[in-house]
Amino acid sequence: MYPILFQIGSLQISTYGFMLMLAFIVNNFLLKRYLISIGKNGQIAEDIIFYAAIGGIVGAKIFYIIEYYETDGYANIQGLISIFKGLFTFNLDLLILGINKFGSGLVFLGGLFGGFISVSYYVYKEKLTWTIVSDWVAPYIILGQGIGRLGCFFVGCCYGKPTNISWLFPFKNGRPPTTYESFQYNHPEIFNSLVKPFYKFGDLIKVHPTQLYEFLIYFIVFLYLLKIRELKKYDGQVFLEYLFLAGFSRFIIEFLRLNPSYYYDLSSAQLISIIMILSSTLLMYFNRSKL
């Protein structure tokens, strides 16, 4: 695993942060090229990506702090406080400490919500049509998700449940590492059923690389949405199909992941995914009935 891409003094550049930046750069290039191809101003792409980046990162971080407050969320808040203190006191060491402590923890669904709000504000400000803009960007949202999951893979986070499948592998240097002791401490709810009967103290535990599963699924959906964008029958169709497919795939993948359950043994991501699936299905039915 490569959680830190490189380090400048005490400032660490995370691999996940780099992949996130790469996702925005790639999507900016692709969206700009597409808009120019349909006779639109390419500057619109840069504006949309800028608003999506700001709103998405803020939303993803807020959701992360809320969901993981008892583990890593509080440390994120301390890091943010250190960043502001470092800025106002011109203390570079405190600023770097805050950046490192603030971490790379992000929750995608929070990012989707934050990006939705910020891009909607831009669309309203520029008097654009929201359904048309949403179809422009929908394929690139799912592509960005896929690139982000590659970042998770390299960092060694967001992996899935233990498995005995021979060709899968452990995350020796994961966050946290997939060791017998780690599962015993961090995931007692599955330890007795999925770890203890098959492994012993000191073993490395094979897990589902759900990050790679998601990357492959999202890339296929990306290609599908590009095709649908050429054949769509009404404005907003591409975005609604994105919501359905993203929600459905995340709902299924969550059964292999280690996120905590809340209601009816469903994770928060699954509950949000259900909302995405139902709302997009109803809106697609409504729009098709008007054709």
C-alpha cells in the first residue's frame, strides 16, 4: 500500500489526495472537450468543476466527521483547528501538523450532496437549465468515483469483509491493516463468524478488495452513460440513470464492506442509496409517461 505518495519536509502528500486531484483534472478535460464539441463555451466546464470540487470536498469531509466521529472524526476537527491557528499565527509547523491531522477521510455520498448544492448554485447564478447541465456532468461524476476508489485501494482503506477466496489478498499496511488483532478490536461484530473460525492470532486476513470492484463497476457505468447521453429522450435522463445505477451498485457493494449498520442491518450508505434508487425510479417513470 502507498498511503503517502511523497513527503516535503514534514508535509505529507497522500495518494488519495493525488487521485482526487487527478479525478478533477481528468473530468475537467473531458467535460470541456464535450462542451466544445456541442458548441458550448469550454469555460463552463472549468466553472462547474471548480464549484463541484469546493462543495464536494466540504460535503464529503462533513459527512466523514459525522459518521466516524468516535474514531477519526474528532482528530479531523482538531486538525482543522490547527490549520486555522497556524494561518492566523503564521506558524508553519502548526499549519503542517493540522493538514496532516485533518487527513484524507472523505465520504463520497457527502461529496455528492455538497457538490449538488454548489453546482446548483452556479447553475442558478448563470441562468442555465439544471436538467441539461446534470446530463452533461453525470458520466464524469461516476468516473470521478471510480478514480477515487483507486485512491482508496492504494491507501489501503475502504476494503471489504474477510474472505477465504484463494486469489484475493490482505492489506498488510492498510488503514487499519487486515490482521487478526485488528478485526478482533475494530470489528467484533464479524470477528467470531468470519475471522476466528478460519484464522489464528498473528495471521494476515484476506479481504474483498471492494475498492477495485467499485472501480470496475463505475467505469462500466461511465461508458454506458456516455452512450445514453447520445440517445437520451428527455433532459435529465442521464443524471437520473446515474442516480439509479450509482445507488444500486453501492447498495450491493455495501454488503461486502465493513461500514456500521443502523436500521434493519443497513449502513448509512445503503439508506441513502435506497433514496437515490426510489427517487430516480419515480422521476424516470414520471418523465417517460409524458413522452
